[in-house]
Amino acid sequence: METREQSIDVPYLILSHQYWASEAALVAWRRNQEHRYSQTQGIKEIFVNYRIRVGPRICSWSVEDHSEKLPWDQNSIQKCILTLRKSRDIAVDFDDASVNLTGRYASLTSKEQELITFACDSFTDALLSKFFQSGAERADLFLPNRDYGLFDRSGAPLAIS
């Protein structure tokens, strides 16, 4: 599944959010010749810069899911990304010192939807409780294990032959 969002605050910034079934599926996509051609063209002609973060979605909640307990020891989660999906006409109140707002995006495929991203140093039951009170429709928590960009390749996977 893939979603694309346009930044509300930064002109020309696009977020492409992709969900992969497995690491093997991601590797197969990276080896796809059509993708590799598009990637080369994007680097040469479209992108001034880009950043890629890869990691599992470790938890997902929705307004229908009223489980307000985390399914793990809250001391074990560090440096995660929280995304909140909401209707554009609903204000979300998610003020918490433990998260940093990193972006607000309007969906390019569903104009009434908005995605808000946060960087978290940790994720606790108290923060989860705030999601249920925030007005957001859905929350997803990701734990990045690779983070790299066009100019900083230190976290990138090895080249595929």
C-alpha cells in the first residue's frame, strides 16, 4: 500500500508513505528494473534532495480500537515516528512535550484526509491515551532502523547488482 501527501507547510515537499509486507518484498522492489530507471530519473531530473526511513510499523490504533494499553514494555521503545490520520476539517489537539511535530500533509488521493507526523523519543501509555482524546481517526507507530538521504548514504542498504 502506498499513500502520497503534499506538505501543508513546506511548498514542493511530498511524502510518499509505503507499506511493505516484508523486507524481501522491499528488496524485490529495489531490484525491479522499472523502479531503478524511475529512481535514476528522479535523482537526475526531479529531486533536489530526499530522505528515506525504513522500519516496521509496530502498532496501529483507530477510533474503533479502544485498547488504551501498549502491547510492549514502554521502556523498550526509543526514537519512533508517530503518524496521526484525520479529516482535514477536524482540529487535532496533541500537545505533548515528549513528541516533536515534524510535518503536516494533505492527502493527494483523498482531499479530505490529513496526515500529521511526530518524532518521539519514547511512546508511553499516557501518550496513547492522548491519541484517543485528540480527535484523530488513526495512529500508527513506526520504529525506523534505516534513515538516509540523497547526500547522507550512511544508513542506506548496499548497492544491488
